[in-house]
Amino acid sequence: MSELKDPRVLFAAERTLLAWNRTSLSLIAFGFVVERAGLLIQAITPLRAHVSQVSLSFWMGLLFIGLGSFTSAYSARQYSIVLRALSPAEFPPDYSAKWGLAVNGIVAVLGVLLIIVLIIGRRH
């Protein structure tokens, strides 16, 4: 448990969570772009595009999306550990520190749903 009794500790942890949130969103967005790049290659050069290139692009994109989802979930877990370690004096009155956890959790779930949608869409 922290003995600093300073709300700046909470805000520093929250800034770190938000930085990880931006990182996870960037990984998910990059993964989506990589996944779609295979379709672009196939559309531009249909005769020269190999199935292996399109497939590699698809799976690499899904790996980046999965990494972004994992990053979001793991950073939320780490932030939760920090919140439990803080004393009540380190929380400003009526301040909701759990909102960041909710946002990161939603980003993680949406990333997993994106992977599922992309896999289902590929089969059809």
C-alpha cells in the first residue's frame, strides 16, 4: 500500500494506462491495415498475387490485432493492481478511477470481436 497520500500517484498511473491504451489502439488499427493490404494486393495484381501473400497478410494482421487486444487487457490488469495499492487519501473526492479500466476492457473485447468478424468474413 502506498504511503505517499498524494493524488499525483493516481494520475501518473492513469497517464500510463492511457499511453498503453493508445498503443493498443494503434496496434489494432495497424493490424487491420495489414490484414486489408492482402486484399489490396490481390485487387491490384490479381494474376501475380499469390495466395500465400494474401494469407500471410491476413494472419499477420490478426496477430497485430490480437497483440493490441492483449496489450489493452494486460494494461488494465496492471492499472487495477496499482489502484488496489493506493490509499483512500490518494483518490480525489468523487473521482472515478475505474473509467480507464472500463475503456481498456471494451477495447480488448472489441479487438477480439474484430478478429472473429475477420475470420468469419474470410470463410464466406
